[in-house]
Amino acid sequence: MRRPADAVLTGGLPAEHAPAPRYGLAYLGRRYARNRLALVGLWVVLLIIGTAIFAPWVAPHSPIKTNFENLLKPPTSGHILGTDDLGRDIASRVIYGTRTSLLAGLISVGIAVAIGLPLGLLSGFYRGRLDDVLMRLTDAMLSFPFLVLALALAAVLGAGLDRAMIAIGIVFTPGFIRLSRAQVLSEREQNYVEAARASGAGDGRIIWRHILPNIVSPVLVQASLSTAAAITAEAALSFLGLGTQPPTPSWGSMLNIAQAYLSTAPWMAWWPGIAIFITVLSINLTGDGLREALDPRLRSV
Amino acid sequence: MSRFLVRRLLLTLPVLFFVSVIVFSLINLIPGDPARIMLGEEASKEALEALRKQMGLDRPLYVRYLLWLNRLVRGDFGKSVRDGRPVLDTLLLKLPTTIELAITSLLVAWAIAIPAAVLAAWKRRSAWDYAATAVGLAGISIPNFWLGIMLIYLLAVNLRLLPPSGYVEPWIDLSRNLRLMVMPSIVLGSALAALVMRLLRSSLIEVLGTDYVRTAHAKGLNERAVIVRHAIKNAMIPVVTIMGLQLSGLLGGAVITETIFAIPGFGRLAVDSILTRDYPMVQGVVLFAALAVVLTNLFVDMVYAFLDPRIRLEERPA
């Protein structure tokens, strides 16, 4: 969001010269790095992304190859995290599971942003009937408990990772509509919008070139925090049997199976859970750090 | 006052309308024949025909919606495809269990969150503050189904302190009921505790900077009295404001918690009806959850308008 000082600085200038306050990347990086925890979070996120990309080289075994002579074996040097009920290597399944989780997080939030951001922009810019209808519709959608709606959507769409991502994406959409709308409402009253209009810019140009760059930061922050929530949601759906289907490794479905072997093979339940926890925590830390770096006013809270 | 009430009630109507449209669309916009999806591939022709007739599938969509809505307002949520019983009866039967779980979880959440937030806000930027913040962050990052499994492993399988899962009505065996509720309440309460803690901490910090708190200090009250007698009441306002959100989180979390701990409540009903494709029941569960949240939000707003004149006088931001 724009600080009052910026509005004063840019308010009198012609619209073409009043872009969003684009702090240099280096400046942002320095601000971000001041928060040690956020920095650690970012490194862990990068490590996880690397693991997902290079899973075939990192994983010691195939994630789906069964071995019936090696069922439910505790951790050994050959299988450092043990094997599961079908003799599959748990370490390899956890490593390949990063792909499922990151994909689910990124695509479902991508869907939510792709639908929510344009609708929020239009709703906040034009107000009127469209805005009224959209606001009541988002009110209604936000009344459904998040997981209950995601579950019902996943049930209607059918089981499977792709459907789960669509279901989660739809559930996250109203949040992005509301956020971008609220941002536009305050931006459209700013002097720079008036200046742009005075210099002959049309609605499309004002929204695209002038307002959008100014609301990117909060959307980015919400997107990163939503990614963490979406990863948990995918794991929850898979845990309940409605997300990723076997034999594709997913942390949620691994935990679902592990539940039955708690007393005989507890190692099955440790690592998928730890993987979700570390992934979600590091994304949350990164998101919090981004918010602080992008919005100086939050420093004091 | 009455103008505010009328306005607030009028705003609720379109929300309820959209809630009903969403719930109706859930079932009626599935690609394919809903009757066949519900009954499965091996269903007989007669059974399919009967269900189609019962659901009114031979009529236009908007007529079906109006008929459905008409039945709904009269308390007819339809019949379960699995056992033929009225959906509403089953919902009401399962509800007390979930209400008990929700209350115990809310108690756990507030018992953790309020002291932690007070400590963090009071001793700001101390080790206490950082610890509370870290625990709060961990709390929202731990998937609750994993927390549940780990608790079962630790407290039930290893230490044998608590029964692993199941449910007994409190009026049948109260002590067993309470022992069974310990782990589910921790699982369901912990995520909520993190949310409430973060919110209460920042709202306390804000309140501690206001004039009336400074006045209380100037009167010579010590820090403890200022917080307990003056600050915490106002700092709780945002926490109560998000009552609807908390209820929503509890109902969503109950889906997971009741599944792990085999508690026959509302959340378990949601999962079972979805897995068995009992769509009238799915509709009932989803609609019921949304109605509960809408009405809670309405109730909270009304109570505020009653307690705080500023709210009913001020035009709410559109």
C-alpha cells in the first residue's frame, strides 16, 4: 500500500511519471534480510523447491516400487526412514511428496489469484451493481467452513489431485476478491489516478498500469500465506481420501495409511508430518517476512 | 438502533440467498446424472427412476431450486440416500456431540491463548514474547491431523494414559467421556489458540498505548491491575468479533478431529456422507455449517450494536 508521503511526492506529477513506489530489489532484499527467521524460512523454502525439482536424483529408491519381502521395516542404512506397508521406501516417498505438495499449493493459489484478482479489481473500480452482488456472494462463500466447502467441492468434482487443487482454489478465491477490492477502493481515490485520468488514460490503462502495480504487494503476501494453507488443505483432503490417489506419494495420504500402523510401525507417521510442518512453517515465515519488508508500517507491531 | 438492525438483517438476506444457491449448485451442477452418481453403476432402472422423480430431475433447474427452497424453509432437508431417514433428524442427533467438542476445544484454546497473549504483550520484545510468537507460528503450521496422530501415539499407544479414540455420551459415563475428549480438544483447540493468541497480542499492544491506559497508570495502578481491570476487556473485542470465524474453524477442524478420534459427530457425518456419496446429507451438512456461521456473525453484530452506540451510529464501510 502507498504511504501518504508517496502520494504527496507523486500527486502533482503527470501520471506517466507517477509509478508505484518501486523500491529496488536490493533495497527490499536488505529489508527482508534484517529478519533472521524470515531469511531461514526463505532458505528452507528454496531447499524444498530444489528437492521437488531434483527428486529423482535426491531420492535413494523409487517412491512407488513395492517390495513384499521388506514390509514395515524400521529405519536401516538401506532405508534410512524405514519402509511402509507395501515395502516402499519412506524417504523416497517423502521426497517425491514435495512435488505433490508444492504443486498443490502453487496451482490452487494460482487459480484463486487468477479469478480473484481481476474480479476484485473490477469490483472495486466500478463499484455499483457488480460490486454489490460480488460482495454478498463472497460473504456467502466465506460463511462456509473452509474445509467443509473444500471437501464438498472435492466430493462433487471427484477424487484426485487435479480436482482437489480446483476445489481448494475456488475456496480461496473470495479472499483474493476481497483483498484486491479493498486495495483498489483506497487507490482509486489517490491523486495519481486523477492525474492519469486528466492526462487522458482510459479505465483499462488506469487499472492495469497505475492501480495494479500499487496493489501487488499485499496480494503477493496473501498469496504466499495462502500457499501454506493450501498445502495443508491438500494434505487434509488426501488424508481423508479425497485428494491425491495412490500410488502417487502425498504426505496426507501417507499419514492416512500410517494411522493404521501406529503401534507396529510408528516411523510411517513421523516423516510425512514433519515434512508438512517444516514446509508450511517455512512458507509462513517467508510470507511474514515479505509482509514486513514490503510494508514498513508493520515494523512496530 | 432499529435502523441499524433492519439494515443488518436486510444485508443478511442476500447472503442467505447465495448460501442456498451455492449449496443447491453443489449437487445440481455435477456433470452427469446425479441419480446415477448417488446410487452407483449397478443401480436398478426402477431405483434410478424413483430417485430422479424424488429429486425432480425431470423439471427445469430454477423450478427445482424453488421447490427445494420451499421444502427447506419448512424444515425439510430431504432424506438420506443411505438410510432413508430425514437429513435434519440425523443432523440434530449428531450435533450435541460436536457442540461438546467445540466447547471443550474453545476452552482449551482460550486457556492457552489469553495468558500467552497477555504475557507476550506485557513483556514485549522479551524472551516470553518471542516464545509465544514462535509457539503461535508453530501452532498454525502443524497440520492438525498429524498432531492428532502423534498425540495418540504418545499418550495412548506409548504411555497408555488415555483411550486412543471413541466416544461415550457424558450422561452415560462422564469420566470416560472427559478422558476421551482430552486429545480431540487439544487438537481442535491448538490451531484456534494460535489464531486467538496472535490477534489478542496485537490488540493488547494497541490498547496498552491508549490514553485511558495511561490514565490508569497515572492513578498509580500497577501493571497487573491495568491489564486485568482495564486493558484486557477492550482488547478482547476483536477476539469476540471473529466469533463467527472461530466457529467456522471449529466446524472445519471437527471434520478432521472427529475422523481421527472416531467421534460420531457433525464432522464425521460430513466425511461419511461425502465418502458414501449421500448427497442430500452432504447438502444438509454444508448448509447447516454455513447457516451457523451466518447467524453467529449476525448475532455478534447485533450484540455490539446494543453494547456500543458508536457501531450503530457509524456507517459501515461498504
